[in-house]
Amino acid sequence: MNHPQESAAPALRRLLDLLASGAATEDFADVLADARRRGAPAAVLAEIDDATWQALRVHRTLRQHRRREAELTALFDTAGDLAASRDLDTVLQAIVRRARMLLGTDTAYLTLPDEAAGDTYMRVTDGSVSVLFQTLRLSLGHGLGGLVAQTARPYATPDYRTDERFHHTGTIDAGVLDEGLVAIIGVPLLLGGQVIGVLFAADRSPRAFSPDEVALLCSLAAHAAIALDTAKSLADTRAALAELNAANELVRAHSAAVQRAEQAHDRLTDLVLRGAEVPDVAAAVAALLGGEIAVLDAEGEPLAGRSAPAAELAEAVAASRAEGRSVRHREQWVCAVLAGHDALGTMVLRGRPDLDDADRRLFERASVVTALLLLLRRSVAETENRIRGDLLTDLLTAPERDPAGLTARGRRLGVDLARPHLVLVAEPADGKTDERGRLAGAARRYLFGSRGVSAEHAETVVLLTPVESGSGGSGSGGAVGAGDPEETARQAAERLARLAGFPVTVGAGRPAAGPPALAASYGEGLRCLRALRVLGRAGEGASARALGFLGVLLGDGHDVDGFVGATLGPLLAYDARRGTELVRTLRAYFDCGGSLTRAKDELHVHVNTVVQRLDRVEALLGRDWNQPERSLELQLALRLQLLAGG
């Protein structure tokens, strides 16, 4: 017998308990099944069903976070291995084993070049059962690994046996077949722009490797490159000590330098393991080298320390990238912060015009640690933006379907849609759709460090940025870091162009809060973008408010309803809510040439009533409602509404 007061609360508590305990996915379905067996009312069952769906989403998100946490822990553990062990075989074996574990593959292995033979050989394997495969040698350009070594780029194949991109040879195919491998991914070990080995992971069944898995394997390959470089450095040091054994003073000095480098390396590694940020690493390196350290991002903006003119450092940065080492520039040292061929920033050392080899290497290793931190920050930011971008896409696609659900979902992701936001719509100035991917990447970098969100939508890139506290969101509020939508759009166009490497056009809607209003603001921004294109102002930024009725006349589609709603919206909403006649009064006022006397006769009311209504119009639209430009827009909107039967 059903209890009339039965509720979903016990089931909801059980769902929370399952989330807290990390239960399996199938356990969540049991909650609804139990409620059905108890004969719970339909409304309660619907509430439990919805809660179960939400709990499963949270469960999946937590599982993704745990997986990412495991990946980061493995990277930090690998960095700890580099600091704690001087045995190259042990470190490389640990890296290969972690690659196999994190990617969940059947095997993982690492090849190194044999300069004498002119090919590469298997250095370390994990999970391999074939002796033929373990002794395999690859020539440059042959097979997947040979192509990776030749091009210095990662390659992956879901089925190596049928992939015609690679140069197949009988020896390589025999080894792969003997091991039973099908899906293979290989990434280069890069040191100073040179490939010094290849790290692989492989499965014995078809499998597609995701970009995240490629990035993770690249990070492990970077560790392997550091291990090889460290081993080479130690080998060089031992050789130098043997050769200079007779010169005791020089030996002691060199030994002290090596010890100092090891301590510095341990200290930097410890900073990374404790979750330090770029300024912390810069401060530690400055203390170790007795100078002043500045870290700049890829655009030359300071991440730590004092800034420096980008043009002044451009030549030195280019030389550092080409040489793969730090270079002296006047009275300072410059080192490019690289992740493979990707320039993440620049490190500048001031106050130490003369560096010995040990301190120079310490400075260069600090740039590697900085690159690792920036890569981790970028990876986390891209993951967060991708999840939030899905929210933005859903918001723009169907804002009316479930506004409350979208708002709650955004709040869980750290995006408060109930707060005023500014919507920017961007596209390449030349209209080439193949450049949209680069523009999307530039948008992510533009929003990096803020609470903004970006996503590709309808052949454009949309950016959602919170309005600055205190700037207002009803009429002239500005996005974060700017005073108003017009200025924000202009600055965004300039910076996105610098980040993307080509001119970018940006249109901005008015600040809005809530899914329906934000979707409407997107429509304004899109119309503004189209109007800029028609006006021949591609490559610029502007707001829909600044273009006014020109956006309606020139924008694709001539969205009359959108213009009327944007211009008269506050009055229409007030009339609908209060049963007043503000719109009719404003139309009569303009039709009568601004005469209060003629307007009151037209409306059949007292002149004081007309004055009071116009005061209310001013309160809703702002004090400039009767200025020439604003008045023209209002009269156009009133005429369009009248023609539309409003």
C-alpha cells in the first residue's frame, strides 16, 4: 500500500551515498528499480529517474577527473624518478611501464637511434612476448616508428597492417605480426628540436587513440628525453672528471657544480610535485642563479617578473628556438620555453651576464620545468573549456528547452549563467572556414586564466565572458577587462588576430543573464558580425548597440523582430506585465512631433499622464532615449512593430 506522503528523499540520499562511495554505474539503476518495486507514485519515480540521470553525469565527471588525476600523478612520479634515480635503464623502464598502464595498451616500448648502424633499435619493452619483435631494428622512414623519427611528429594507426601511410617492410611486418600488434601509436623524444628516440604504445586489437592519449604519451616522451639528456650529462661529467683527475682544484670545482645542478634539479622537481606555479619556479631559479628571472608567455605578456619589449627579444628567442639552448642577448640570457616545436613562452635571466656551463644548463632545465607546468595548465584549461563549450553549444542551440537545467549545469561547471555575461561572435576576416580551428584555439588562449567559455558554433567561434562586477548588465556593461561591449569587441578582434595569425572580425551583443537572454545576445552579436562584413569592416570589432539599426538593415536575414525586441524590449515587457500603454504613448509622442499637448489629445488622457508615462520610458530606456540617434532607432522600431501588427 502506497503511503500518501511518500517522497524521493530516501532514494536521493542513497544516490548521494553511491556517489560518495564510488559505486559502479549499474548500482545507480537499482535505486529506481527498488522504488518501482515499492510502488512509488509516478511523480516520485520521475524525480528519482531525473536524479539518477544527474548522478550518473556527476559519476562520469568524477571518473574523468580521477583518470586525469592518475595521469598527472604518473607524470609527477616520473619527474620524481628523474630526480631520485641516476640509472637510465630504471627510469626508461618506469616511463614505458607507465605509458602502457595509463593508455591501457597491451604493450609499450621505446626505440633509440644507433648512429653507427644508421638505424634505430629496441631499447626498452614492456608487455612484449616476441623475441623477434624485441630485437627488431627500423631504418629511417620505414614503418610507423621510422616515420615518427623522420618527421619528428606523432603518428597513430588503428590498424597498422592495413595502413598505407607507412613504408612497410618484410622485417618490420614480420616482427609486428609475431607480436600480434594491430593498433600502434608512436611519439618522438625531442631534445633541442632533434629526435633522440621514439616512445610507442600498442594494442593487439583495433583501437583509435584520442588526442588526450597522444598528448599524455608526448609528456612521457618528454620525460624520457630528459632522462637521456641527464644520463648524457652525467656521462660527460664522469669523462671530464677522469680526464682532469690531476687537476684537483678543477675537479672539486666541477664536482661542486654538478652537485649544485642536482640539488637545483631536485628542488625544481619538488616544486612541481607540490603543485607550484610559474612564479614559484621563477623565484627558485632566481635564487639559485643569483639573478632576476622573468617568464613571458607566447605573446610576450609577463607570467612572472618584469616584462620586456617583445620586439627587443624576438631575435634572441628565434636563435634560442633554432639552437635548442639559451643564448646571450646583451647583458641578459634568453631561453625559449618549448614543448616540441610549440613555443609556450620565454625565460629571461638578468644580472648574470656570464654563465658557466652548469648554470647555463640549470637555466635551460628550468625552462623545461616551466614548459611542463604550462603544458599541464593548458591541458587542464582545455579540458575545462571543452566541457564548458558543450554547455555553451547547448545554450545557443536550445535555450528555451530547459533554462533552469542549463543554469544549474553551468553552476556545477563554474559558469554562473544567472550573472550578466557578454557574448562575442568571431570569424576569420577572409571568411575561410578552414581557419576556424586556429581561431578556436586562439579563443581558448584569449580566455585562458579567466572564467570565460568558448565554442565553435554555426561556422563561427563564440566567446562568453562574465561582465565585470559593478559595470552593470542592462545597458552599457562591459566584459571582463573592458568598459563596454564596443571596446571589448575591438580589443578582442585585435588580440585574437595576434593569437591566430590572421585578421579576425568580432561582433558583440549586449550584456545579458540567463539562457534565453544570452541566446538573444548571441543573435545580436551574429547580426553585428554580418553587418561589419557588409560594411567592409572585416577584421574589426563592434557591438550591436553601436551599429543600431544599421545592423538590421545590413545584417544577413534582416532580423526585424530581434531589432524591435532589443530596442523596445523593456517597454514591451513592462506593458505586458503591468497592463500599461508605454509603447502606444511613445508612438503618439513621436507622431505628434514631440508635442505633449497634441500627444495627450491623441491618447485622450491628461497631459500629466503623458509626462508620467514618458518619465517611466526614460527610467526603462535611459536618459538618452530622446537624443537624435537613439530617437531615430526608437521611431524605426515603433514603425516596424506597427507594420508587423504589434
